[in-house]
Amino acid sequence: MKKLIPILFLLAPFFLFGQRQNELKLNVLSSLDKQPMLQYEFASAKNIGVEFLAGYLKRGLVVGRASTAPLLDFQSFPRHFAVAGVALKYYVEPNSAAAGAHIGLYARTELLVAEKDGYELAFREIFGEDPLVESDNRLNLGAAMGYKWVISDHWIIEPQVRYGWNAVKPSTIQEWQGELFLSLGYRF
């Protein structure tokens, strides 16, 4: 994956030739959870779009015992992940100008960037075993489908569903993963 990102940036000028649409989008659903995902898409006149994704994820463990004051006995061990991805979209309707129904393929990676000290000890206490290393970093490869509405000359709404497989040492925990996007964007 470390080699894939620079290659994509080197190929970007070839995609830019003859481009028609540029869009900057924000995944509203992830932002409600304080985990923003930004997307940039450019589409050619041939109903092909390439979308880049950058974002942040936070997940982890909450450890504690139930008591009369439940929030006082719990401790959180958050883990922070950087997210990057690329999607290739094909707009189904001819001459759609990057609007309407689309299908495609995507690759998305999650890289662990920080975690609170004590996470591994808390994991052992809860589950009785060491944390699975393969669940730290992920590379999801899969298919996507969605629909893009152009509200005005510049504003768009785009729901998407993505379903993919964790290609980095798949574990029994979340080998397959689904995602739901609801993006609000600006076309320029």
C-alpha cells in the first residue's frame, strides 16, 4: 500500500487531461460521529470518475465495572487511525456528466497512528488473549454503488454503499466490512 499512494499521485495528471468535473465532498455521516472524511473527485467526459478519500477514525475499548455511578468506574482506551482511499467510478447513464447512478471499485486503508497506553493490557483483561495485530491496519478492497444528485450548478448530494474485504492478513474479526456514505459536496 505504501507504493500505491505515490503511484496514484504520479498518474493523476493523466486523469486530469480532458477532465470535466471537480468535486470536493464531506461525508456527513462520519462527521456526525466527529470522524471527518473528505473526498475529492474528478470525472472525465467518458463517464469515469476517480475519487480520493482522506479522513480520521477513532475506535477502542471502554473498560470498567457497573456500579451505582457507572461513568466513574469506566476507563477509555481510544485508538486513532488515519484513513486514505481511492475509488474508480463508472456512471451508468450515457452523457451523465458525472451525475446519476454509478458503480465501481475501491481501495481503502486504515493505519494506526496513536493509541492510549494500556490498551493491550485492557484488551487482555477483557478478552483473555493478546490483541490481534492484523486488526490494527486494514486494506479494504471492494465494490461500490451509489447515486449522485446535482442540486444546483455547484451543489451535490451523493449516497454510496461500499462493501469490501480486508486484504491485510484477514482475521476472523471483520474480514468483510460495509460502509455507508452520505456526501454533501461542491462542484467547481
